[in-house]
Amino acid sequence: MTPGGARNHTWPPAVGFLYPGHSAEDDYPRLEALLGCAARLPVVHTDIGEDAHRVDALLEMGSAERLAAGVAGLKRRGARAVVWACTSGSFVFGWDGAHAQVRALAEASRLPASSTSFAFVHAVRALRVARVAVAATYPEDVAAHFTSFLEAAGAEVVAMRGSGVVTAAEVATWGREDVLALARAGDHPDAEAVLIPDTALHTAAWLPELEAAVGKPVLTANQVTVWEGLRLLGRSVTGPALGALSA
């Protein structure tokens, strides 16, 4: 007990997420519950601008000014690290540009920082796989930017599937069967893992089912984003919560 009679609680550390707009942000409290007491996962919403999976709109959505505007909210909630929870709004900047984006976020927050695109790269390396398939919700031209980003990181993309969905709002309506179908359609016999980008897509409830459906590791955007945040905190989780990534 403290001198004033209040009980002294030790809260788990927090990693903060800057999330564009409102789509599948409920994956984060779901994943926080699955993680138990490993970490708190506060989310601050950034201004999405135009909801469009189009390169010019994505570059604006991921601008340094939009991200910096959300930093104070995360720090008030005790974040010790910050992740830009958006795949397309990071990889469209290219390998060097995405690094510059994260550096600017780290400078604005004075915290360790990363993004979902780098989360995918680090997760692929953690799984020690070389050949991957991309099953994307995006139009194919946007998905091709993700492929180029992965290849710049040293991964071999053996297959890429774009679904042609233009808005995050539409992606957010996809349910279990849609997500399972996307994983199956995007898989390839030569792929050692299937990557499903887009943090607007709900996946947290179906991670074991996704891996069972294709018989190999599946990495999804919100899954790897949370894993990346834990990595920045120097924490890891074992068990089924994050699929093969936490095995």
C-alpha cells in the first residue's frame, strides 16, 4: 500500500498505434486480450484524408504532418514505442522513403518507431522464410508497390494477387469467409508464407484458421503491427495468439 492507502498497481507497458481512420481498429483490443498482460495497445486515429487505395492519396495519408498530429495522444496514454499502423501508407513511399517516414515519426515522438510495412519485413525474417505470396485487398498497381518493397528487403515474392478494392471502408466489411478465400486464392505452392497486407482488414479472430487453410504461416497486417510493437518494447509472446509468428 502507498502512504495514502492506495494500492500500488504495476501496469503493463504500452505500445501506441497510429491508425488511419476507422476500419478494423477493433482488432487491437482483441489482440490485447489475446496477449494477456504482455502489453497495452492504445490506438489513436489519424486523419485519413481521401479514403482511396490510390498512390497519391496514400502518400498524403502517410505524410509526416498527419502522423505527427497523433503523437501527443499516444504519449498521454503512456506509449513507450509507436507504430504507424498502415501498410499501404508506408510502402508507397518506397524503401528509402518508408525509412524516412519512420525516422520522422521517431523524431516527432522521441520514441522507438516503426510501421506496418517494416513489421512485415521483420516478421518474414523472424520466420526465416525466403519465398512469400502476397494476397492483397488492393488494386494490383498498389499491391505491386508492396511487392517491390518486400523485394527491396530481400524477400522473393513468388505470387501476387490484388483484389481491386479501392476503399478501406469496403475492406472493413469483409468477414471470415472473405478473408479465408483471399488467403487461399493468394497462396502459391512455392510460397513458404502468405502475406495479407491492409490494416483495414479484420483478421485477428481468424489467425489459426488462416494458417490451417493454407497449411503454412500467414502474416496479416494488424497481426504483424502488434508483433512489431512488442518487438520495439523488447517483448515477445509465445502461444497461439499471433499464429506461427509467436510459436
